[in-house]
Amino acid sequence: MSKVFNFSGDDAFYHGGAVYPSPMESSLFLSRRNHVDVYFPPCKRSRVAVPFVFTEKKQKLSSIDVLPDECLFEVLRRLSDGKERSASACVSKRWLMLLSSIRGDETVISDLSPSLETEERSTQTALVKPVDCVKKGEVLDSNGAEVADAESQDIEGEGHLSRCLDGKKATDVRLAAIAVGTPSHGGLGKLSIRGSNPIRGVTDTGLKAIARGCPSLRALSLWNVSSVSDEGLIEIAQGCHLLEKLDLCQCPAITDLSLVAIAKNCPNLTSLTIESCSKIGNETLQAVGRFCPKLKFVSLKNCPLIGDQGIASLLSSAGHVLTKVKLYALNISDISLAVIGHYGIAVTDIVLIGLQNINERGFWVMGNGQGLQKLRSLAITACHGVTDLGLEALGKGCPNLKLFCLRKCTILSDNGLVAFAKGSVALENLQLEECHRITQAGFVGVLLSCGKKLKVLSMVNCFGVKELACRFPSVLPCNSLQSLSIRNCPGVGNATLAIVGRVCPKLTHLELSGLLEVTDEGLFPLVQSCEAGLVKVNLSGCVNVTDRSVSFITELHGGSLESLNVDECRYVTDATLLVISNNCWLLKELDISKCGITDSGIASLASTVRLNLQILSLSGCSMLSDKSVPFLQKLGQTLMGLNIQHCNGVSSSCVDLLLEQLWRCDILS
């Protein structure tokens, strides 16, 4: 090109040939017409006056970018170990994506043939021995002897690392980086992708990179990833044979095709969760039941293509190993429950939620199937087919049942609950929520029927429980019950608490939350009957409870009390805090939010050296002022959490002072 600009016109003739020394400079010329360049023919005088038209200078490609992928692949695979390959991926996204397409068995290094050894040493370039000639993980030194190469062994790794990509961070480039970087640092064991970048989201390309670079993957979770299809998941099935846990949620492009491939290629699969995947159906469950002999846990939610055929095939094939089953909002009928009751011989935990097509017969057959001998936990929510007859059958057919949760079952009555309690000889934990036909008779009937092993009883939002003037016969006490929780049951009052006090003398955990009818008179006999000593007491929302009963609790059980919650008990004042400071030496958690507490009460708490509070909540105590700050600083020596939200009497400057001095304490202000 310099010859053109330096040509003055005095020379006789231009000698001909290329005007520019390098063919790359040909791009500097423009065409007057399409594909016709300005040039100087041989043996013609070239003058400067001849018009020239130049183009804008195109951006040069770097020499490495000119190489096709095949050549660059051969360069990158000759790097000595995984760390160098990971470092090279930082150069460009192209390198990164190309490296992520190389499988671990394609990067094993070997020596050269003797004829090429001298030449190779001079160029310092290693050649890769054909994969079929080198065993996986085998590395040869310069003399041809096998050596132990830690980096080569780490290509697969043991799966110690865990990675989670959320929202905008979930892209194919990040997955490629994970695939390249993790093998040399222990191997990727768990990958969770939740959501996807709206512009550069996760696609099959990213999953392919993981499949090729992370054979140690054991747990994969895909949530709300609409661009991933069968193609990517099949690649995972072919490359990650150690996969043990698969969690798919809102993946509309994934079908039975890829799940069948997972079942056939991943025999170690122990956990399968499928939620809101509209194209996954019975074929998946059939394949999983047939090809996954180690399957322990299955959770299926809101999958319209899954029906009785899939559930029946799964349980009949894997019922002898399957231990936990969760079925949520599926189009299944009584047949599925009958199969579970007959074939679920290894099942220990069952969760049934929102199964609208199941009737009384389904639960009755499941209880009488005699297959649930090992069942220990059963939770049923919003299943309208639960009736007295079906529940009684479940109680008799599950002799080892220890935990039973019943929620939003509006048809069940006292008769069914008591019959179930009598049949469940091993029941230890009973939880009832929004069962509005359960009354005081059913509640007391459970206490009288499960007196030997029942340890925990909970009733939440059961509006059917009303105070009745009933006399119950003198019976043996329920000495096993240790924890009683009654929350937001407006009909529960002092009469019910009196019955509890007579029947349950071994209570250590007492929660009476949101009971507007409970007063001091109802608490006195109950608290006094607790012979074992109360450890945790929650009276939040009992607005008619005063200092009398709370002080009585702290005096009588101060030697064992560790947690006290009197949130919204507006009649609890500084007098209670004075009793606490003198008696409750083991107290660790205290919630006196929205109570009638003043600075004097906080001073009483800080005055004792025996108190070892860790959590203190003063939210909404409007009578506190800046005068309480020095006492809070003293309490802060042991506090791990302090809540002073909505304490309007405490100035912002004092709050800042607390934040500065109590830097070890988590303060909500």
C-alpha cells in the first residue's frame, strides 16, 4: 500500500504485480461498482492524479479468532491441566463456550512418539494421545511411564461444589463457566437454576455444557426455565450418570421423552420432584418405577397429564423401596389411593393435598389395604373425601403412625376423630387445622383416647370448638402429652383449660395464642397442674391476661422457663418484669411487645446478674424512652437479637448509639 502513496509519477512505468504487500490490505479499496476494484494494469503509467476511492477501515480480527473451532479445539485440549484450561476461558466467551463443549475424556495428555519428541520439545507443544489408547485418568511422563496426575483425576471430581443461579444471573455463559471451572476444584455436585435471564436466559446449550463438563453432578434443580427442552435434559442423562436428585418446576418444554432418558441412564436416582410441568405424564412414572431401583422420594404437583395409570405403575414397581410420596393437585381417583394402600410396603411418609376427585372409598380402601404397616407420617390437606369412615380405617390400617396432620377437612366430625385416635395406638403428634366440625367433645375425646403415647397436640383455626358445661368421667391422666398448642380458636375459654389441667399434668410447652376468652382464672389451675415444669409459654394475643397469671407462671416455673411470649397482652406491666428478674434465671427468649412496659421494667431486667437473655422483643412499647437505652446496653452483653421497632419514645440518635455499641447483636429498629 505504501507503494501507491509514494509513487510520484516520475518513474517510467509501474512494474506490475500486487500494489499491497499483504493480501489482508485489499480491503482498503472500494469498488466503483459491485465487485470491481481500482487497480493498475501492468505496463501502464500510474499517476497520482488518478482518482481513488477508499473504504472505511474494517476492524481486524485477532489471529486467534480467525481459527475455526476445530483448530482452536485442538489447541485448548493440549493445555496441561484443568486449572490452565479454566484460566484460558477468561480470554473470551468463544473460548469459554468451546471449552465447555470438551468432555473430560477428550483432554487426557500423553507423550509423543520418539521421532517427534525433539521437534515437540523445541516448540513446547504437547500432543494428545488418542482417547481409545489411554485409560481414563492415565497420564504418561516423558519416558512413557504412568504417573499419578491430581489434576487429571479432578476432571470428574467427587461433586463437592454447589452452585445456584437466580434470575438475571442464570445464563448459558455462566453455566459454561461452571462447567469449565468446577471440575478442577472438586467437581460440581449440586446445581440449582431458579428463573432465567429475560434476554440471555438458560437454554439447552447451557445444560449441554454442564453435561459435558460435570459428570459428577448429583442434584439438579430447574425452576421456571421455559427455554430448556428435552434436548438439554437428554444431554444431562447421557453425561451425568451419577444424578441422584432431580427437581423440575414450571418447565413447559420438557416432556416424557427426556424424563425416560433420565430414568434409563441414571440408575442412582433417589429423589424426583415434578411441579407444574404440563407435558410430563404417566410415561415418566412408568419408566422411573422400572429403571430406578434406588428411588426413595417422589413429589408430584399440578401435572395434568399424570393420572391413575402413572401412580399405579410407579407404586407397583417401586413400592418396595419408595419411602416418601407427595401428591398435590393431581387428576387421580380412588384407584391411586388403593394402589398406595396395597403396594406401599416401604412407604413411611405420605402427603396428600388438594385431591378433589378422591372420595370416601379411596381413603377407606387405602386404610384397609394392609400395605402401610411402616407408615409413620400422614398429612392430608383440603381433601373433601376425608370422612369419619375413611379416617377410622386409616387409624386401624396404620399401626405405626406417629404423626398425623389434618387440614381443611370440613366433613370430618368428632366421631371420626375419636375413632381414629382409638385405632392409632402409636400416635405421638396430632395436628388439626381448619377442621370446623371438631368440637370440645372431640378435643377432649382425643386426650382420653391417646393417653399412652400422644406427646404433641395442636389445634389451629378450629371454629367449631365451643365452651360446653359437660362433665367428663374421672379417667387416667394423659401423662404422655408434653406440648399443647391452641391458636385462634375463639370458642376455647377457661372451661376447656380446666379440663386440660385435670388431664395433662406433664405439659412443658404451652401455647395459647389469640384466645380472647381466656383469663387469669382459667390459667391458674392449668399452670398449677403442670408438674414437670413449663419450659416454653406463649400467651400472645390473650388480651385479657394480666400480671397476676403471668407473674404466677414466672414464680412457679421460673426454674425451668426458657421462653415467654406475652405479645399484645396489654395488661402485662413492669411488675411482671420484676418477678422475671428475680426468678427466671434460665430465660433466653422474652417477647413483651405491645405491653404496658416502661423504662423501670427494663431497669429491673438489667439489675440482675443472673439473667442471660438472648432474644428480647420490645416492639410497639410506646412508653419506652431514651432513659431505657443504658439498661438495654447492659442487657446487650448477652443479647443476640433485639427488636425495638415502633418504640416511638426512643430517639433515632439513641437507636444509632445502640447499633454502634451492640454490634454483635442483631437489632431491628
